[in-house]
Amino acid sequence: MGTSAALPGFGSPAVGFEQPFEMLEACHERVNRTLDLLQRLVDHVAANGHDKQSRAAATDVLRYFDIAAPLHHEDEEFHIFPVLVGGQDARLRDAITALQRDHEIMATGWQALRATLLGWRDDKKPPLPDAALRQRVDDFIGMYAAHIHTEESLVYPAARALFDEAGLKRIGAEMQSRRTAG
């Protein structure tokens, strides 16, 4: 697996909280890299079994989806969706409802995948991937792809237009505060 076990997201340029929409989009890049790592991890374990690299990759995927992904979803739930949900655009309102439902489904899907990855990280003889696991991974990756597309093509542009500089500064500070409070 080579460099695939590296912590996802550390190779990209840093985006500060003073640019909240750019931060959200950078998070999507990290989500995609972590999902790619997850897919490569499953393929690696299926072909080679478990080894030091697969355990490190499982740790990296766990870290991202246990810590960063929930914070990203909170950013959207607290700052992006509320400014759009009361608007006149029915397509945006429907998209927000679907994205909120996605967050719930993703959280549930993650818990199922998490249990497998914890075993891959910690068990002396963890099981190899089966068809059911591959389907869960494919579904998880597919849901994120559609979710990100809707956010970046429809929701973020509409929300960005509603924030002035002071509003961007405020939500950026709140995003940062949530990450430093814990």
C-alpha cells in the first residue's frame, strides 16, 4: 500500500477558518481521499490479508470519520442549511432535507463500517472482506459522492451568496471554536 497509509488530508494546502466555504470544500477533498483510502484498504486486505500497512490505513480512516467528518456535518447543519431552508426555492429546500437525511444515513453506515475497521486495526486475526462489506463500502462511497455533488453544485453557491464578510467571519470563528473546544 506504500504511502496509502499516510494520514488523509495532510498533503493539501491549508485553508483557514476565515474562508469557511473554501474550508468546507477542502474537507470534501479530504473526504474523497479518505474514501479512496478505504476502498484501497478493502482491496489490499482482500488481496494480501492484514498487515502493518492495513492496520495503519484502518487507523487513518477511523480517525477521519470519527473526528473530522462529524465536525464537517455540524458545520453544514449549523451554518449552511439554516440560511437556505426558509427560502423560496423549493429545489434548495428539498436538497437540504435530503442532505440532512444523508447525514443520518451516513452516520449509521459509518457505525457499521467502523466496527469492521476497529477489528482490522485491533484484532489479532480479523476477518477478510466479504461481499456484504464490499457492498457497504460501495454504498458509503456512492452516498458521499452524490452528497458532495449536491452541496458543491447547488447548496454552497446559494448559501455563499447570502453571507457578507462579517457573516463569513462569524461562521468561520464558530467552526474554529467547535474544533478547539474539545
